[in-house]
Amino acid sequence: MAEKTMVEAVRDALSDEMRRDERVFVLGEDVGGGGVFRATEGLRDEFGEDRCMDTPLAEATIVGASIGASINGLLPVAEIQFADFIHPAFDQIVSEAARLHYRSNGAWSCPITVRTPYGAGVHGGPYHSQSIEAFYAHVPGLKVICVASPYDAKGLLKSAIRDPNPVMFLEHKKAYRLFREEVPDEDYTIPIGVAATKREGDGMTLVTYGLMTRYSLEAAEEVRGDDGISVEVIDLRTVSPWDKDCVLESVRKTGKALIVYEDNISGGFGAEVAATIAQEAFDFLDGPVTRIASPDVPLAPYSGVLEEQILPNPQKIAAGIRKLAAY
Amino acid sequence: MVSVSDVPGAQGLSENQLRELYYEMFLARSVGERARMLSRMGKGPFAVTGEGHEAAQVGTAYAMTPGKDWALTYYRDLGVALTLGMTPRDLLLAHLARAESIESGGRNMPSHFSSVDLHIVSGSAPVSTQVPHAVGIALASKLRGLDEVAVVYFGDGGASVGDVHESMNFAGVHKLAVIFVCENNQYAISVPASKQAAVTDLSIRAQGYGFPGVTVDGNDVLAVYSVAKEAVGRARNGDGPTFIEAKTYRLVPHTSDDDDSRYRSREEVAEWAKKGPLVRFAAWLEENGVVSKDEIGETEAKAMAEIDAATEYAEAAPAPDPATAMRHVFVEEE
């Protein structure tokens, strides 16, 4: 077992799956040369350009052709260079990939994986920073995964590729090289739709995903030292389907819920979590279900000063924990 | 003895094959008429059909190998679906949203053809989204070493959609076995071709993507078959895509919810009806001694009997069980 970055873990999952199943292939812009984040580096050398295929720069057709290839027996893994550029493919994902199985009464299926780097905090400006999970979590027929750790990335990407349904696999770009962790060399999968309780506690449930998991853990540690507040941190890992049971069980234990996400607050995925808690665990609540997220401005401004002003960070999360704990 | 196959224009087809072409065309026309009639009777909420497009549809589909080659249709393609092997019963079950419908079991609108066995891929309603699927299917055929051909259909309005252009570019770059068939009926609902494109022949666009494009008289089934056969041959040989533009005319409103008299004169429609693909082909068959008037009548009676039986069957077939409405959002685990 070695310590790896998340981008290395993604690469390992891709090459493992391509070795394991010859139906798996990768396509997208610049993937042949390794891609802008180097996630596909070495794949063309090992598997040839047919299985690590550079496509014309046309996102709708990268996804649309993936759908077709999956209909004809292959397991495509499409890379969209930045989540901010996926919008031309929205129709293919929502109208086609997500609905093909249902509209054909189960006759056809669409086992594609769409990988894309998302998220802010890297001075990416308004077009290299977006969070897109809420758009797709809204759509029945899609599975949506948000990863920001090496271990989760490898195990969940393998599950995504093997899943018989279309899966959106969102990789937080700031987490690509932010830290290393132990990643087993051997094959393992993490089930889609299962959250991870990253830290146990009994004073409050903090529900999060993506890069905010790391920030929330930092914040939880900070408040424990300062104030003795015990926070249970749950990383959803998958936003659709999401692990309601895990969240509700924790809230019923702690009586308080703080939801932290990087996306704009209004209509963000955390709103769904908040509504579910309010409806399903109302009798157990000992404080308002609270959200910390980015305000409703286009994510994210280019200037580091402006970006820092907007995005949640460990300090803002710690402040939110203290406020809710004091309620 | 000179056989009809040697008659100029017969494209080497036998008498039986020529009769079969007529049968499929008449069937497509009449299933469409039946579907619209059932809607007017309040038996199906909606009908979208393709009367007038029969030569473009049957002529191209007849050049394919059913169950091997892939068809990605759009909502007018009754003639494609029937020629490849779907039946009037399949189409009318879908029209009435019956549980048994192989298209969708009542989930999708009618005329969204689908058959896994026949490689007719389920379609949607956003225009031209099926076109990139043909590219992906052909890409998979190439990677898997299969000599299948993917034929994708869309209209003149659909030809304006970015997905078509992206797909033609992709297919050209990778020299894929895709045939792009544009059924140009000169109207996108009410919008005339002149407001859809600045060129007269859409087929010239193929040049810009590095493969041949051909415009054919889409009301002449033998001419359409001839260009389709050549395109299928090229694709199967690994010589890449072809764009076929079949110029034709829709003889009916866009859908059961459209009134085409608000945008085109009755005289114009009547003029085109005289040049329709069925009258033309019937005349050709008679002139070349393939069939007599009586035989045409017999063929049509046989098709109508099939449609009547299908109608009766579909009307009696049960609607979907409401308890199944939540099924098939995701693939169900074994």
C-alpha cells in the first residue's frame, strides 16, 4: 500500500478497470496526452489510442457518443475537461442518458461514466470553479458522486464504471494534489450511495461532501479543542442516491444538523438534505437545521481575495458550528 | 427473358422485392393514417406520423440488414421501423400506450420507435439528440471489429441542431460507418426551409466534414434505395460516412395538434400529393409490368387487413399497471 494523491488514485482506477475489462475505454478532450490534470497519463501508451481516445472539442457529442458506445456493448468513461464546460452536454445527460432506461421500459440501458473536475479554490475564476452536482442530483436515472479523497476516488470510480446506469463522477480539482493518503494497490470498491462517518460525535451532525469534508473535519477539530463541542462529520460521498439513513440516524442521536457545501446556497444539494431532516427527524431536533454554503454569486471570482470572501472555509465552518452549538 | 431486375431504375431488385417495397410503403402510409384516425376518435392523446416520407424511409431502410445494422430514428419514421421488422401491432400498441408496447410500455410518446432485437434504438423528443448516439454506436462497432452500419434519421429542422454538426465532424474524423439521412420535407413545423438554411441542398455540408453528401429525390423510392445501398456499401467497407438528403414533402400536419393550413396553402399540399411516393411507385410498377392495377389493390387490401387486426388487438390490450410507474428508473438488480 502506498500514499497517493487523488489524481493518482483516479488514474489507478482507470487503468485497473481498463485492464480488467476490455469494454472499458476513455474518451474526451486531450485525454490522449494525459489531460490537463494528468488523470489519464500513460493510458494511451498502455492501451493505445482507440481506448484512450482524443475526441473533437464538442462536449455534447463526447457524452452522446458515449451513450451510443454503451448501447453497442462498451463501457465508456468520458472526461469533460472542466465541469464548467459540461453544460453543452446537459441535454445528452438529462434527456438521453438519464431517461433511456425508463422511457424504453427497461429495454435499453446506458452504463456510461462521465468524469469531470469540479469545485473552486484554485483561482479558476467563474469558468473553472463551478459546482454542478445539484443540477444532476435533481434528475432521476442518474447517479452522482462527489469525491475529494484518494481512497474514495479509487473505490468509487471503480463502482461507477461497473455500475449498469449512467454515473456522474465529480472530482474536486483542489483535492487532486492537496494531500496524500493510503490507497490499497489491490482491487476494492466503495458502494455508491453509502456515506462515511469521518468523525464521531454526539453534540451535532455535520453533513457534507467534496472538499468541504476536509474543511469540516478541520473545523470540528478546532472547536473540540476550544469549546469541547463534539461534532459528528458525515461525508455523503454520493449525492444521488444519498445515504438518508446514515444522516437521519446521526441527527436522531445528536439533535442538531449543520449542512456544509461549497455550491451556491439556494437550491444547492444541501437544501435537499435540510428538507429531509426537517421532515423525517423533526421530533429529534434541538436547533434549526442550518446550512453553510457559498452565497448566491457566480462561483467563483478570480481574485484570491474575492474568492476567499465567498467560499466556505474551516474558519467559517467553525463559526457556524459554535453558533449552532450555542442555540 | 428479360427480368424486371434489368429494367433501368429497378436497381437490380426482383419483382418480389419491388412488391415488398410497395407493401412497406403502403403499410407505413396506412398505419400513420390509422394512428391519426384513432387520435381523432379520442383513443390516443397524440399522433405524429410521416405520410409523404415513405420513399425516403423505406428506400433507406431496405438497404440495411435488419437486426445487424442500427437505426436511430425520429418521430416520423414509421416506414423505417416497419421495413426493419416492427409490425403495425407494435406501432399501434405504442400509439395507445399499452403495457405490451415494445417501444416503451406506455412510457414514451408514440412514434418513438424501439426494438432491441432489431437494433432500433429508443429515441427521445429533443430534436437530433439521437445523432451522436449513432456516432457512438459506430465507434463501438469499429473498436469491436464489427461491420455494422448505423443509420440516423432527422429532418430539415433537425439538421440545424449542433448535435448533427458535431456528430458529422466526429464521424468524419474517425471515418465511422454512419449514414446521416436528412428527410427534408421543407418545413420544420411552420418554418420553411429558406429560414432554416442558407443553402439549397443540405448535402453540401458533408464536404465540410470530409465525406460525401448526396441529394436525392426523396419521393422516388428506387432512387433513394440506390444511394442508400451505395452508402451502406461504403460504410461497411470502412470507407466512412455518407450524408443523404432526401427531398420530400409531409402531406399531413406536423402532429395531431397542428393545423398546417395556417402556414401552407391547400393547393400546395394537393400539388405535392400528386407527386407523392406511393402514386409514383405504383405507376412505375404498372408501367414496367411488375404488377397490375388489380395486384396493387390486392396488396393494399392485405396491408389494411393487417392494420385492422393490429388495431383490434391493440385496442383490447391492457394499459400499464399503475403500480409499475416507479420501475426502470435504474437497472433493476437481478
